[in-house]
Amino acid sequence: MLKWKRSLSVLAITAILGTLAACGGGGNGANNAGASTAAPASTDAAATTAPSSGSGEPVKLRIMWWGSQPRHEATLAALDLYTKNNPNVTFEPEYSGMDGYLDKLSTQAAANNAPDIVQLDPGWMPDWMARKQLTELAPEVDVSKFDEKLLAGGQLDGKQYAVPLGSVAFGMVYDKAAMDKLGIANPANGWTWDDFFALAKESQAKLPDGQYFTLDYAGNYFMYSAYQYARGKGQVITDEGHFNVDEATYLEWTRKFEELRKEGLVPPADVNASDKENDPQMDLLAAGKVLFRYSFSNNLGTWDSIKPGAYALVTMPRAEEAGGWLKPSMFLAVSKNSKHAEEAKKFINWFVNDPEAAQVTQTFRGLPANKDNAALLEANMSELDKVGLGLLRATEPDGQTWSAGAGGWTNFVDKDWVLVRDQLSFGKSTPEEAYKQLKEAAQSYEK
């Protein structure tokens, strides 16, 4: 579960030094941050050799992560490099897209069979730490080069249970090539929600059959969060664990998408439900069926690998306040049941701190949270990464600040909200009924 604290972004001062930036797509793709296509820079001057494993006994570490194909390839290359330098350590990788990731990992953890090393969405951290499912990382993992504000999400009772891998800015990606061809104006950073909905209406006469302005976001948790923030109504769920969906704002949002649905500007419910982000065949943006979807600042490389040169990024629309936010991209942790916890922690220390590892992993999870590695990569940043950096910098001045918030709400976001989302999309629920259903479902999570 993800929530974000409404405030001027304290991260703005340090995000570039410490991180680049959703997933996305947290549960349901909120921080399914994609990948960069930057080629590794030369490591002759900056690289260091991965530390040799102490015992020399053969060790196989299971490691699990989600992401796009470019992220998979970079991570596998990093694992190979670590094994090259530590021949006794090999890996059993488990990787996939975001869909179903949390369910699979939670099932494994409940059976005391979680992988040794796990990638976690920041929004899941309160629950995982409270359930004592992670191992303390100190002293093996050095976090001296990390910003305290980013480390906080992986801490409980003064102990570090997970390390942030990067930072992302939440915005939108659009099919610039298609819009230029159709004669639809491109948006600019700083645009408003009024601009967004006006552009949707203006595009109606230019869109061919089977192509739509945007996905149906009427019931999407993360997009609604951005809208509620922009309207100055704060978090959807407070840090204290209270339901805070503003009724008037929620009805305004869902009714706007009800109009778009009636006017054929969002896909029919069955088409909308078929969307799978970053899948070259199933992603509706990649398939050319929609022009807009939400994205993170480090995702452009993934889109570009699907259709080179076609896509661009823009800030999340704003209103009274900014709609986009800055947040840690994801965390890496060692599961409590790991039989090789010491070796797992040594690997994590290398993965997040070694400049040679950074040259391999690049910005596939955002610019590294380690400040020295961030500076190293920024000096050799690709043109695509520079576009992502531009989105982060445009979000910084007054973007919302991310907060993991209270624990215990994961199922509300990943299950209850999704049920209401589908009912709205398929016309099985009115906006008023959807709000009532969410409010009733929240009662069992209230603290």
C-alpha cells in the first residue's frame, strides 16, 4: 500500500544527489519503474572489485524482483559479475512483471520459504517489518552514503531492515509520435487537470476508431491519489491509519471519467482490463490504443525499447497543488528465514555501494540511492535518462513527498480498491456507490 504525505518536497534538495526516480507501480503497478537503455560506462577508473566471500563454502542465494525486460537483463548481469568475483556464490533468480508478484512473495513468506533476497515496494515495508519478516542489515550493509529521508522507509525501532535502491518522480508518459501525426497538441510540464480533460475532449474528433485518449483511471488508486493531492485534500489514507478519501473530490474525479467513458475517450471495460503495463503485446500504450498513461521518471527507456523515439514524459497534472510526487523507487531486503543471511547481506552491500555494480545496473531502478554512485552515473547519463531527470527536476520544487504511512492497509489498496475499480469500469457501480463501498471497506482497517 502506498500513500504520500502532502508537503513541500524536502526531497527536492537532495533527490538528484541521492536518487533519480513509482510502481510502478506499487501494488498494481504504482511503482513498476521501468528501465534505462544507457550503456554501461567504462569501469577502468571507478570500479572496485566485489569483496570475496569469507567462508569459501558454496552458497546459492535465491533472489526475487519484479520489473521490465531491460531491468531483468541488467540485474542478471550484476549477478553474473558478483559470481565472477565470488565463485562460491551463485544465484537462483526469480523475476517477473508486477502483476501477481506480491501474492507469490507473500505466499512464500507465509510458508517460511521466501527467497533470501527480496525486492519490496516501499508501501509494503510497514507490514513486512511489523510482521518481523526481514533481517536487520547492520553492520554488513553500509548506508553512510544514503540520504536519511530515503533510509527511513526501511527502518523500524532504529534498525535498518531494507535499503532504498533509488528515487522516482510520478508523472505521465505519452505517445508523442502518434499525437504529432494526429495533430494533437503535446502537454507541457506544469499543466493542470483542467488542461488534461480539455485535451481529451479536443482529441475526440482526431482519434481513429480503436484508439483512445487515456486508460480508464476512474477507479485507479494512484491516479486518484494524484488528483486528491492536486486539489489540496491530502492523503487518501493518513499516516495515522484513517480513511481520508474526500467525497466531493472522489465524485468529481469518477464523474469526469464517466463522461470520458460515454464519449469513447477511454477504452471499453474489457479492453481496459486487458492492459498489462510494459508488456509489448498487452500494454495499451505500446499497442497504440491509448495516448496517455501514468509513469515514473526512469521508465522512458522501457517505452523506448518497445517503440524507439515515440514517447515523452510530462509532469502529473496539478490544480491547487502539484499532483506528482517523489518517492523511493523500491527496497532490497533479506528475508528472516534466509539460511544464508550473512552472504545475502554482503551481496546487498556490494549491489548498492560498489561503483562497478552501479555501472551495470545503471538507472533501471532509478539513479542509485548511494550518492557517490549517483554522481558517477549522472556524468555519463544517456539522452533518455536525461529526459527522466528532467521530469524529476520539474517535480521537485513543490511535488508531494512520499510516506509509507500506517501499516495494515495493503489489502485495502490491492484488493478492496481494485474490486471497486472494476465495478466502476464495467458500469456495475455508480460513483456514489463506489465511494460508499470504499468507506465501508475501510472500517476494518481503521486504527
